[in-house]
Amino acid sequence: MPSSATLDEAMMRRPEQVMRLDRMGSSFPTRLSFMRGLIRRMSKEQWKFEKLRQDIDENGYGVSVYAAHTPKRTYSLVAFTQDIPADMRTDRVIAEVWDATFNLFDGVPTQDDIDYLAKNTPKQEGGRFRPSELSLARANKSLRLFEHIVSSLSEGKQPDVDLVASVGYIMRTTAVYGSGKFGCADRAKIAEREECKVSFHMELLAVYLIRWFTIDVVETIAKQRGGDRAVSLEPHIRQFIGVGNSTGLGMAPFLLKHPVLIHNWVSAKETALARVRSLETPIKGSLEAFTHSVRQVAQHLKEWRVADEIQSARIEQLEGEVAELSSWCDDESNLVKPYPWNGIYQFAENSFSLECQEMVVSLVIEPHGALVDDLADTMFSTTAPQFEASMSLTRLKTIVKDYYAWATSIDFSLGESQHHFWYYSEDKLEPRFGSKGVDDGVDQEMPLAISRDANDLNEQLKTASDDITVGEFALQYPQFRHIIRRIQNTALRPYAEVQDNLLGETMRPLDLLRFKLAFFGASKFDPKSDLWTRISMYQGAPMPDQLSDSSHDDWTFPIRPQSAL
Amino acid sequence: MPDQLTISLNEILFIFTRAGFGVNAPIGISEDFARSNMWLAENGFDPSLCSVSALDSLDEGKSSLVIEQTEDGFSGSNSQYLSALQASVSVLDRVKGKQSVELTIANVDSPLLVVAALGANQVEGWKVCWCDEVGANFQVNFMANGQWHIISDGLGVIELSKGATMQVSLLGDTDVALEGNIQRLDSKVEKTKILQTGIAVHEHWNAIYAYFSRCLVKSTAESRASGAGAGLVDTD
């Protein structure tokens, strides 16, 4: 009988299966996603939340400060709100004004700090920040929902849940920066703090506080407008309101520039799936929880409505497949047998679309917190890539052959293989995805052509002697230093690379965005083109006053408030 | 731009990598160049001071990335300085590979960048000595746990030192240091400070940013309209 570790390993999905754009672009959040992990930490450590300041006028314009007190330190969201011209409200990076702008401050800001930020935060990329600022963000209102909620509450009524469900958020963020951007704190400043170790936890804490802020602002304006008649949001409606987000190409370079980190994220998720599939006997109650969640997800899918034709068709197919899965689960003989989770996964893999397969991955991991939650703490990296000059060239050739066949097999002599290029625009450094022969900037291409560079290296290696070191080779061919370093550092990290051609004519950056956003814990992907998407964050998550509830971790695939159905 | 700007280590990594690329250094070498500059910043130096000289020199053709292996080290072409961007990675590769215990590198344009490459890669137990083109002498000793010393004869400023033939060798227990001013540094202590304060850069930052800007593509009405993200006006 194989050991459990061997069995887990055998159940791991292969990188060439997992790290393909079409599957990555079908990702869903799991219980390991960063928002989920952060909420669990808040609950477990009994973080306290406090509104420290709210100086806003009858329209909600002014400054507010909201604090999260962890066992060891305090983090504060400093929020500035202002009136902006309607014709300047855009979600693009190149925007100049926003309804609300934010910093996550390390500690509690003094008046001097707030005065400094008041001069800089509303300018966003045009401002300068300090190591006391951990994050910089901005958001625009959903005009129809913002006003609808304010007027409803001010008249003593709850908002129309259909409208709340159709939008999902009061404001949507259009960028959340961290890690040293525009002078903010470097990650190294906070990387050793337990609450900051996992990727993006501070940025997502900022978003969590922004969500609280948006709800608090509409309730405050409603109270000012309606006086005694005004009411607050019902808790179940409040919980269903998330924070929107518009995400464009900025995320794509990040994924490609941090291969070790990406390996750690994917490895955690795949290990979780393998552990579950390796269970010979289900943990008590887990199968029941799973079948319940399959039914709930069917409702979630009904509420996930998008204008994008491709995604709409995928959701429609997914609805049918989830119904089929539900029927299959109703037949006891399919579940009451050894290794039931592997059986469920295999059934999905053999029968359904990638979108459904990845949803099933999320659903089978979900009831296994005790088995997998430790993996969430491994989703970070402190490794700086090293160039190993003393490696023999023979060894490098072997690594390229064994681990980069997906790249070296691409025919880059074809125009379609090098159709696109990535570049930074001088417009606020907005990342863009150009087409050769159409757009300027090929000479300033970002170094993200991993497969092409590996391919070129492979060709050069064929002509090089086996008797030299990598250092000697790089002295002769310095143009390959970056790709050699990358290959040396990813060889033993099989999930590090997107195993597809990112320059190809059919490449959709959207797939990269969804993959990363799913790791964040985002839901309701709403593609607006191949280049950008809207999403919801924290929809269904507990509010600060609900973190001690026993159900604080039960918010995957949220559905509209039950009482309103 | 104000006389002084405070930036982060991440900004140094981003800007300097592309600044190197902006003077046509290969991207891999530019990555090392940026990490060297991060190390300088972590130790309290304004990294733009010595790097702008190295970038200017490459850009103006006074320095070259062409490097030759010699019997005991490296040299560049006769008529140009050897660019520190290339010299630093070449020395680093030798030192990390422990292929040589003594190296001589001739006519390096900005020797502090070679030192920085070694420091950024946590080299211990080595020393670097040089005499530059104005006759100023420097010695840098790398000890354990991120501690390092700069010893100078006081005739020059290390960030501005130029045109040096450098010796890199193992630091022996009985080594007699160059006599002169000793500056003792502890990378870990200095980095902790910098993470709280940020890195102050001064008048040369603009020039670094100008090299970086060469990697940016001019925006046109078409590229603006086809960029990722929402429309130019967006409501819901």
C-alpha cells in the first residue's frame, strides 16, 4: 500500500496540464485564496475594527480613518472622498481623478500624516508616499447603486436586492498598489510580520477596509439626509455587498516576473487537491457539505450574469454541467466507494469543460479546511533569483530539454507566434499589449517573452561546447543571462511557468488576469474585453462585527440574501 | 522635481533595470545592475551618484560592454573604459564559482558598482582594492554577516571613483589594510533603517529616470484608445 505522501504526489496534476492559459483562464477561488485566508486570520486572532474619524459632508466628501487592530499592531485606512466631473470618471490607469482615494497606513496616522496624505493621496501616481504607507488605492462609485442605497435608506427602506445583486458593490477599485510603489513601504519592511507574510494580505486588508468604508459612507449620508427616518442596511444585505474592481494588464507582468512565487501559489492549491483526492474514506460530513455546495453554486451561477458573449456561453454550459454533476451525486453508488473525492474529480475531468473542472476543484477542497488550510501559509516567497555561474553547460542543456520543451517546441518562425508584444506606455506607465506591424514600441518590448527567449537560448546551446560553465557561456552570450537565471531558478519549481506562448496571436491576457484574481479570492468575473475584467471582492464575506460568527468562513460562491429570494 | 526625492527599493529595482536596458545593456546584466543599486541604497548610499556616471559613460561610448578574459582576470578594449555593468557580473560569476582567488580587472569605469554586485550577492571573505585615475586608493573588505569596511586614503569620493584597475582577492586573516579612513558598515542594520525612511536620491535621479524613460513607448490616440481597461469615460 502506498504511503500517504506517495499517494498525494501521484494525485498531483501535472504542470503541463495546470499551467496552460485555457485552464488558468477558468480558475475559481478556493479556500486557500488570499481573501479567505485573511478573513480566517482576522477571526482567529480576534482583530478589532474601529472607526477613528469620519469628517464628511452631506455628500460624503471629506476624510475618514478606519483601523484594524491586530494582536500586535494597528493598520489604518485613510480615505479621501471628493466630487469629480462625470466625464472624467474612468477605470483606466490613465485616469486623473477618482471618487475616493486611500492609503493603508502602518499604525495610526497623526494629523500631520493626514495633512501630508491629503496633498498626495488624491493625486495617486502623481503623489509621493513614504514607508509609513503600505498601500495606495482608489475607487469609483457605482453611481446607480450608490444613490439608490442612499435614497432607500434615507427613506427608511432597504435597497432593492435585485439591483444590489446585479451590481454587487457600491464602489469599485481601479488599482491597489503596494510593495514600494510610488515610495510606499517596501515589502521587506513588513515581510516578517505574521499577518503580512502571505502574498497581498496587506493590499487585501486595505480592500476589506474599503468595503467597510463604502457601506459606512452610504449609511452616514442616508442618516444625514433622512434624519430619524433613515435606517441602516440589514446585516444580510450588507454582507452581500462586496467591493468591485477593474483589472487590466498590470497584473500580467507581475505573474511573469515572479515565477517562484507563482509556483508556491499553484503548488499549494495542487497539493490541497491531491490531499483531498488521496482520501480513501471521506471525513464525516464532508460529502454532505459538498453536495449542498453543488446546489448552492447552481444559484450562484444564475446570479452570475455578464455581457461578454464568450463568458456568458461558458456560464451557460457550466450551469448545465453543474446540474449534471448534482444528478450524478444523487446516485449514492457514485460517492459511496473508496477514494470518493478522486472519483468526483475524475468524473468532472472526463465529462466537463475546463470551467466546470476548476469549479469542482474549488468545491472538493472547500469542506477540507483541517486538511489543507496549513498550505495557505506557504503562499509567499522570499527567494531572490540567483545566477549559478558554476553550473555546467551540460546541466543547463538538460534542464532546458527536460523542463522547457513546451517552449522549445514552438515555431517562432511563424508570424502568428510573435504577433504580440508587451510594453509600458509613457502614459503613467500603463502596461499595454501591442501588435507587431500595428503598434509602435517593439524595440522597447518588456522582457516577458519567456518561451521565445528559451527557444533562442536552446538554439544557441546547440552550438556551444559541453565543456564550459554557464558563466563562461554567459560571458560570450550576455543576451541570455536573464533567461538562464530564470531557468536555473524555476527548474525545480514545476508550476513556475505559464506553459504557453504569451506572444501568440490567439493569446488572451484575460486568462492571466483571471488566474491571478482567483488566487486573490475574487468572484463574478465579468470580462469587458480580452484585456480587462471587472470582478467582485469580499462579496458574502463577514463584516467586522460578524468575524466571530461560526459561519465566518462560509462565503465561497456567494448567493443573494436568502430572505430576499 | 525637488532637490531630493525619497524612493523605495522596489522603485530602484524597476527603474534601474530599465535604465540599464536604456543604454543597450542586455536585460540580464541590467537586472544585476539594479540589484547592485538596491544594495548601495540599503547601505545608505544614493545609488544614482555612481550609476549615472556608468550609464553616461556607456551612452557616450566612453565605456564598452565588450570584455576579454585575461590570464589573471578581465579587461576591456584599449580605447574605452570597461563598463562596470559588465565587469561586475563577470567578477561576481568568478567569485561565486570560486574559480579564481585573485582577479585583476583593468580600467573599470565605476568600481563601486563592482563592489556593490559582490555585496548584493552576500559575498564574504573577499577584498577589493583599486587605485583610480586620479590616484585615489580604496579598499573594501567583505566580512561575515553583512559587515563590510571601506578604507580610503581620503583623496577621492568612492561613488565618484573612476577609471580603476581593480584587484579582487580573498581576505586573509593577516591582511594589512590600506592605511586611511575606515568606514564600517553593517548591511543588515543599514537596511533596517532604510526600510523605515526610504532612500534619498538627489540631483542625478533625473538622469537615471531619463535613461529609464527610453523603455517607455510614446502614447498615441490609437494606443490610448486600445489600452486595457475601461473606456475613457466609465460609469455603471
